[in-house]
Amino acid sequence: MYRHTLSLLVVLLVSLCVAALAADFVLSVTVSPNVLILRAPTNWITIHTNLALSAVERATVEVAVDGNPLPLAAIFADSRGQMVIKIAQDEVDPYVEPPHATFVVSGYTKAGLSFEGSDTIVVKD
């Protein structure tokens, strides 16, 4: 009985810790191009989101590719007012390799809510 109760308690604590680490909401993220050819003459990686830029605390926005933080070249609103992020491809190339790479966008809104979203693209030599 004691062992069963202890196991249940451990599972509950782990679940609570995971929930505490999760973002307040999941961001929809689309990386363009969706196929990255290394050393190709592409200047920019563009990341489109479904979050209104007016709601974003810009200084908190971060992008990582396969766990490596990337410098952001620009953050702006598209024609619908949603956040778009530009990153120079030469900042991305050293961190990616075939067959794929995952970009993760995270940050906070002006209301203090955290957001996070990801997109995985194909990488070719």
C-alpha cells in the first residue's frame, strides 16, 4: 500500500512540474522556406506566427534552432498584424544539418503570458 501511494505521489509531482514548465499557450509557427538548402543563396529565414504583434513584449522573443539560440534580424507585423520574425540564413546554417531542423519561438505577451511554438523543416545539402 505504501509503495503504491508513494508511486502515485511521484507521478503527481512530476505531472505538476511538467505543467509548470509549459507555456501559457501554444503558438502556431510556420518557417519559410520549409526546405532549407545549405549554402544556397537564400538570405532570410522568415517565421510567421498567429500572434498579434501588438500583444507581444518584443524584448522577450527568442528563437532557437535545434536548441541553439539565434540572433533575430527583425520582428514586425504582417498585413494581418501578426508577428513575423526574420533571421539571416548565415546565422542558421552552422546549427542545422540534414535531414531536418526544428525552430522554437518563445516569449511573453504584454499581459505576462508565456507562449511557445515550433516548426520542423527539411534540410538538404
